[in-house]
Amino acid sequence: MSKPKKNRWNIWFYSDPHFGHGNVINFCNRPFKDVNEMTEKLIEKYNNKVKENDLTIWVGDCFFYLDNDERKAIMNRLNGRKVLVRGNHDLKNKQMMNIGFEISVDEMIYSISNERVLICHYPFRISRWLHEFYNFRSKICRKFGIKKFWSIDLRFYKRRPKNEGQFLIHGHTHDKVKYKNNTDLLSRFLFKLGFKSFRKRMIHVGVDAWNYEPVSLNKIANIIDEIKENEIKSKN
């Protein structure tokens, strides 16, 4: 008698779809003609990756301008189990669980590739003078119609985790950059001096960086391994 096949399932990460938010199409230069097309394409891309037995860790900012029935309708169309690490546009934990998330928290620790990885909607905290620089840069760029650079809202400064050398999976930025490593000259120099806070161990899982699709756990593990390999090279 043959043994029954074990159910195989995968883990995914997903952030900042902003279902229902028409303005995000313009803000982030998303390739959709309107909010309805965006909703349908996001659902299609999600379900092409995530299967019924899979688990997806959402890293915040799920919905915008939608009531509870509309939120539930979208959740019911999306495959698999879902847990949430809340973002600034999300409701309270109990409300998000009533929509369809199994659990809803503000931060999470997950073991990936022998690392205790922090999962938080927000990227690492940086100095306030850098905040001011980024906001000034964003203001100037937007004046000339350049949408690449976003401002940094100081309201969320205290929600950003401190960089203590750990890996971080985050969303929030709507950036196209998936992750950064320590290959640039400044990071290599500071890393050699022992400044762990300058390690660029952030992995961005927002849909704007990943072709509007979830990111697999295996892909995250490969990125972590790559970053650690580059850190070893930086010491030489």
C-alpha cells in the first residue's frame, strides 16, 4: 500500500497592494488604467503564485477607501491562508482579522536561512537630518515632474525599527528597489570599521518592486545568503 502524499505548501511575502486606492496608480506609476483594472490584475497575479494550501505574510497597507464588505470580497478571491503585519493604512488588529486574516500583528520574527529576520511594515529608522534631506529631494523632484523619489513621513519615525544589524523584511516605501547589499564603497568601508548599523540588510517586498506579485520564501532566503556572502567579501 503506497503512502499518502504529503500536502506541499509554500510561504510568500506581500506588501502594499493598496486595493481600492486609485491615486496610487499615479503616485507609483503603476501600469493600470483605473482602480478596477488594478484590482483584477493584482488578484490575478496573486493567485498565479499563491495556491490554496499556501500561506502569505502580508506586510501592510492592504486596502484603501473600501468598506468591510468590499475588503472581505477581495480577501475571499485571494488564494491561501493569510496573516498580517500591519501598516499605517490598516485597521486595528481585531478588525483586520474580521476581514479574513488569521492573525494581525505589528511586528513578527521569522527564522530564514539561519537568521532571525524581523518583519515590519516600515524600513529601518535613520537620522532625522537624513529624513529632512530625503523630503527636500522629493519636493524638488516632484516640482520637475520626477516621481522616482518619495518623501519620508516623520509621523512614522518611531514606528521604524532600529537597525541593530538584523535582517528586515519591509514594505511602505513603494520603491522599485528590492534590496540593497554592502557592495558600495561607503558601506564596505563602514562595515570594515564594525558599524553594524550601516549594513543594508533590508529586503523590500512591496508589489511595486516585484511586478505586483508575492515573493517566495525561497527567494528571500537566496537574497539573505547573497547579502551575507557580499558581507564576507567586504571584509577582505
